[in-house]
Amino acid sequence: MQRKIIPALLAFLMLTGCGGKGGIKVDSLSPEEIAESYRIAEESRAASESESIRLEQESKKAEAEAKKKAEEEAKALKEAQLAEDKEMAVRDFEENRYTTFDGVEYELTFMDSFNGHYLDTDKWVYCPEWERDDCVWKSEGAWLEDGALILAVTGDKIPYTAGAIRTRDIFEQAYGYWEVRAKLPQAEGINAAFWLMCDGAGHAEVPGGKDGTEIDIIEAPHHDWQQIQHAVHCDGYGDQHKTMNYPMDIPGIYDDQWHTFSLVWTPDNYFFYVDGELTWTVRGNWVCQVPCYAKLTVAVGGWAGVLDPQNVPAYGMQVDYMKVYLPVGGYPAADS
């Protein structure tokens, strides 16, 4: 009986580092017993490694299954949220289908209330990653939060990241009533803008803005001055560039409250409004006759001044909604 357990005991002692001075004398065993001890030791080591590998594989399998389950649940949740967003968008559109402004009845052609979980990619695309003075437009600068579009400024150094979206190649329209309800930046150095754009604004072959005009419904670059402005640009952005603007000092306009900024664009005129009050009228060769797309953007630096790094991150602009209408019955042709 003693002889049978000696090889196993010796194997254990060899594995645990025993069998040295003061331990069992290996030379008291026969060669066969020594060989058997090594065989048992090797089998024990191999079994231990195999068990470790098995446990590791089971752990990785469990992790992979848990990750797959989490991804499937996240996908299902997002699909449910997107479906909810679409239902809400349809409901919002129907509820706002008609409105009357300044005595004219309008029918809705575009609306985003930004009440969903995600930016609606059936209505918007992110602006290209262009560097604008002290920032770069990036998709991570725009998101939805508490029923509003957030166009943010983030980062810890220049160039900061800023949010910018547009409707190019998705929604473009000539004329109509265009409006946003928004909160303006709460720090000097950030310029928030709601503007209309088309390719023709960058061309100078046809003098004037009829073939394309940049229409800045609102630019808000001067928080400390309490100043905003409207502007129009045409004939490209080179030597033939033409522009005019209308700056306004409006105390309280940067009060972190909601304000409306609107444009009524007819074939003959632009009528600009702030909080429903007519502020500027433009007519003649400046009035664009081709469809434009909308842009909601923030930028940093340049003519807006220097942004204090202590104010970053910041909400550059919050937008409650954007609505676009055409008059019921349409517009008469433009004056010749």
C-alpha cells in the first residue's frame, strides 16, 4: 500500500517544490517509481492547464454572449425609439400643417420639433468637417436633448469642436416662410446662425442674387454687445462678392430664453422678423429665385471675438423647432 502512494506523493512534492533537504529522499525510490512520479506530475500539470484553458474559454464565451445580447437589446431599443420618433414627427407635422402669419395663410412643407431621441437623418445631414476660425464642424457637436437640438462647442484647445447641420439634398425650397425658435449663445466668442444657402451663391457669372444668395436670417456673434444681425451675400466670395447686413442691438436677446427668428421670402422681397416683429426688408436684385437649403450652425472666434476656455464646453445654440411653409395658393410670378 505504501509503495502505491509514494509516486503520487513524490509527484506532489516535486510540483510544490518540496523533496529537498529534510524531505523525502528520492534516491530511496526505484527508477520505475521515479518515472511513474514524473508521469503523474506531468499528467497533473497538463490537467491543470487544460482546466485553466477550459475556464478561460467559458469565460470568453460568456462575455461574448453577454456582449451580443447587450448589442441586440441596444439595437432593438434604438429601432423602437426611431419608430417612436417617426410617429411623433408625423403627428407634429399634422398638428402644424397650417398657420397664418402677417395676414397670409401658409401650409407646412418642412418641420422638425427635435423632440425625438436622435437627429432625424431623413431631414438633416451633418455639415462637412470644415475649419471655421477657432473650431471645426463635427457631427459630435450636434445632438438632441430635452426636446431641443443642441449645437455645442466642446474641446480643451483650439480648434474646438462645433455643431452644424443642414438640409442640403434633402429639403430645398424657393420662397416661403422660414422660422426657428432658439436660445442664443451664453458666451462671447460663439457665433450662432440660421441661414439659407445654395450653390448659386458662390457663383459670379450672373450679377446679382437672383441665381443664388446666402440669406442669413439670424447671425448672433456678439453676446457681450447684445447685438445680432441679418445679412445677404451674392456673386461668390471673391473679388465680385456683394453683401449687405442689418445689425441690431436688442437688449435681452441673449437672455437664455426662447426667441423666434423668421424670414418671409417672396419672389420680390425678403422680410426679416425677430419675435414676430418686422426688422428688415430687402428687395430687388438681391432676392434669390432658386431653391435654398437651411443651415443651423455655431462657430467660434473670428468676428465673434475670443472664446474664454473657461466657458467650454458650452451650448452654442439650442433650437426648439424649425418650420418652413409656402402660402396656400402659392406666390404670383416675380416682377420683371
